[in-house]
Amino acid sequence: MPPATPAAPRVPSAAAPDTGSGHPPVTVRAPEPAEGADMWRLARDSGALDLNTSYAYLLLARDFARTCRVAVVDGEVVGFLLGYRRPEEPSTLFVWQVAVDPAQRGRRLAARLLADAAAGAGFVEASITADNTASQRLFESFAAERGAPLVRSELFAAADFPDAGHETEGLVRIGPLEPIES
């Protein structure tokens, strides 16, 4: 198991308004348990994510708040990231889902959520289907901004899933990550 990388400072722009955009400020923070319902609605409305039970989002917001994030604008959750530290490799943040309200896209909220959740991680992993170009670009950009290698492999083949029609989930692994200087 690789040693944990020292904690990186929080991304300073997480709560800053978009300069010159006229948009209200965005706050990126750990979710409150009740915000699991908002995360479930965003996942449902995305049309692209595998929708988990609402109970799963509530539990993740409660039990994994340290590794999950929400983006909040005017008191409303407009984006989320679900992640957890891998038990066998605690320096690795596994990103399960990321969603942003369509009305908020173009503000780099997914990148801000990822940067904040990944603070202090030595590696970041995510599973992504080949046709999910938005997620592919998000993780490629994250790796490039940090000068970190991105390695692709297969995580689960389509045949591994008991429900028909699920695509192969590719794994991206980014790291080792160096702390970002503010």
C-alpha cells in the first residue's frame, strides 16, 4: 500500500463567486444527511447516472460526508460528488458519481467538487463507461492540471453485471498526486 500523501490545502475558489459571470456564489462542502434526497434527485434527473435507491444517497451523505461533496447555490444543492476512501487502499479516493444541475453547467462545478473531495488523497479512481465523454474529460483535465499520470484499465466487463444492457466500466486511476500550492 502506498503511503498517504500529506493533505493538500482546500481549493481557494470553492466558495468564491464566478468572476465577472454574474452568477451567484457557489459553496462546495461536505453534505448534510438530509441533502442525500437532493443528490438522489440530481442523479435521477441527470438521465445518465445509474440511479441508486434514495436510501443509499441518504446513507452516503451521513456516513461518507468526509469524502462526498455538494455544490450549493442560494441554499440549493446544484451538484454533488459521491466518493469514498478504499478500505484496502485508504490513500485512494474512489469517485462513484458526479452530477451537476444542467442550469449550472459550464461553471466548472464538477471540477471544483472533485478537487475539494480529492484534497489529501494520494490517488483518485473512478469507473467510467466509454461513452461518458463528460466524465472522461473531467478526469483527464484533473490529471493534467496536477501533472499526474492517468492510467486506464477495465474494472468490470459488461458480462460481470447481472442486469442486461450494462456497459463495461473502465477504471481511471490518477496519481500519485502532489499537494497543490495555493
